[in-house]
Amino acid sequence: MSRQSLPLADLYHVGPHKTASTSLHRYLLPLFKNAEVLKAKHGPVYGHEIIPVTTQDGKQLIYTNESLLGSIYEPSTKAIDEIKSINPNAKLLIVRRETPEWATSLYRQSIKGGETLRFQEFCRKLHSTGKLNIEKTIQECEKILPGQIIVVDFDTVVSDPQAILKIIATTLNLDEPIFRGNLPRLKQSAGDLTVIAMRLRNLHPTGKIFFQFIIFISRMIDSITGRKICTFRYRS
């Protein structure tokens, strides 16, 4: 399988970033014992290194890759066009998240990756590219694969995983697995003070030791206050 090719799957979970993708591919999708699940490892947009899977006994294939709707900064339906060419009957699973908390989560992720923009500057950049207009992205996907787009809410994935399993099972005509308990808590994102300190470190790479100390202090404050010091205010 070439690096610029996607697998022939029945369902593509396409993200976008920071919408419970880890919970889906780690805890929910593997519960479908009568389907194969293939997860992208890493890479830009959709040119991922992929482990080919040959399904057994006619099992359906679910492919999960949160980069299929573009990068953390801008949307793209380029991979959706490829999906249509590979399997015009494929279904897409898109997770929709409320814009304010989605923007904040994307910002934290970008700071970890070395971003230096302030939060409001970052949001303006995402608005300019259309990244935060998930409804428009969904509409563009619907034009490519009409009637084959499944949209679920982030809050439903987190609070009612069984409902998500039911939707997927119905879509693919699979046996619905049972999820017991709650989704395991993933590693908690950095608090606002810590993110600010990390941004300052990104701005001043020569002062690494000093800013690592500032990050350490910020983490302590965020921990003591229960991360209740919130400085990021989303403005539409």
C-alpha cells in the first residue's frame, strides 16, 4: 500500500482533531469483534504510514484517522475525494464539538507543537482558514458522499458511548457491542497558566531552563487551583 493511499474501508472515522478520537479508536471501535479496525499511525493529512489489513471471513473494515479532514489549522476534503474513488459506498463518521471548547483544545495542542500565537490570534487564524466552521466542512463532505455522512456530538461520545456504538452498529449492520462503565479518563490537558508558560518558552527557545522552571510553577498552581484559573476566552 502506497504512502499516499487509503485502505478500502466500509467506515472511515475522519476526525477532526481534538474530538475524542483517542477514546474512539482505543476504547470503542475495538469492541466490534465482527469487524477489523485499522488506525493511522502518524503523518500529514492523509498520507499516513498504514499497516495493510486483509479482513477475514468477509469482516467489514473500519479505518480511523483524525487527519482526514485536514490539519490542526485548516480543513480539507481532499482525502474525502479519495475515499469516494476507493469506495463510493463508504460511510464517514464525523465528531462535532462545540466551537469554544474545541478552539481551546486545538490551541493547547498547537502550543505543545511549538505554536507562539496568543489565543485570540490563533482563533482568528482558524476562522480565516474555515477550520472552526465544522458545519461547512460537513456540508462539503455531504456533497462528495451524499447521504453517507454520520455526525455525532463530542459530548455524546464522552457521556454516552453506548449510543455511539449503536449508531455504528446500525450503520454497518453489525452486532452492537456492550460498553460497561465509563470511558477511562485520558491524560488531562495542561491548564491555562501552564499553556501560557509553554507559549513563552516557544517564543524564547534560548531561555529553556528558565521557562521550564516557569512551566513547573504554573503546573503546580494549576494543580492546586483545580485548573480554575481560566484566561482563554473564545470570541466568535
